[in-house]
Amino acid sequence: MALLKGMVAETKLKYMERFRERLQERLNATEEALERLGEYIAGAKENATMARLRGIYMQLEHIREKILEKSSDEALKGLKDASKGLDDSLDELDGESYGQALRQMNRLRASIQALEGSSDKWDKWGFNSTQLDEKISRNRERLEEILSDLGKNKPKDAEGIAEQGLEDLKNPQKWGHGPRDEGDDEEKSPDFPWSHWSGQGGPQSHGKGGK
């Protein structure tokens, strides 16, 4: 039992570190987008938002230390706070619609990150991941379009592209199926093969905001 408990703890910490890395990617992308918007946003607003983002960066460093120390409870609380903080940090920009565009960009990036982890599992289990990979690639391109529109001071266009991407990534259980034996009861399940993954880091365990 002690060995099993240790294995569960190690697995939990591994997933925490993966999520921390994904938050870091979203943070970096948000900073890049703000730099492109710099000439359009009032300096005080940009500076205040950047300061909050830098604070989140320090939180992520602290979380990494807690993961290395195997302090899973503290790391988990830190991840929740950092995830919410990244979203809340954009509130000051809402008056000019930049904040909402950046939030939607982060939600799209979170959905893509979740599905990238799923693609490897599809391959390992013999499922056809072609459509899944195509959607990931297409929406990675959308992220570049969003950054481009933000750089052109078109936050509403950027938000619209992000919303298209989020719609495109709905209902992943319909995207493909692997071969199954005749009479397999799981074939009747509308969530197959996702039903295997509930609570294991698959798409069913990720919310729309990637939190």
C-alpha cells in the first residue's frame, strides 16, 4: 500500500508539473500579445497588466519548487491561484476589448494543450488520430492569426477567431474511432474512446477555460 500511495503521489506531481508548463506557455503568449498591443494601450494599463503577469511568473517558479519538494497540496493551491490570476490580470484592459480577446486566446490555447496530450494516447491505443491532429494544427494556426490581428489593433477580429477555434474543438468524441471487436459493448457508448479517460487527464477532465 505504501508503494501504491507513493506511485499515486508521483503521478499527481507529474501532472501538476505538466499543467504548470502549460500555464507558463499561456503566460508567455499573453505577454507577447500585450507587447504587440503596446502602442494601442495606455501605458499605465499595459504596465499594470505586465506587472501582474510578472507576479504570476514568480508564482509559477514557487509552484515548481513545491513540486520538486513533493508538496502536492501547496502546489495544487498555487496552480489554482495562478490560473485564476492569469485570467483576472486582463480585467483592466476590458474597456478596450483587449482583455476579452486575450482571455479567449488563452482558452483556445488551453483546449489545444489538452488535446495535444490526448493525441499521444490515441496513437498508443490504436485509435485514428488524423482528424484530431488536423484540428490541433488548424487551431495552432488560428493562434497565430489572433496574434496578427492584435498586432493590427483588431481585438474584435482576434476574439472572433478564438471563438471559431473553440467551436471547432467541441465534441472531440466524434472525431475518430479505432477498430473494435464485433459485439464490443463500448462501441455503443457515445463517449467511446473518451470514456476510458475520465479523470485521467483526458479531454473530459478539462474545462473550457483550461482550468
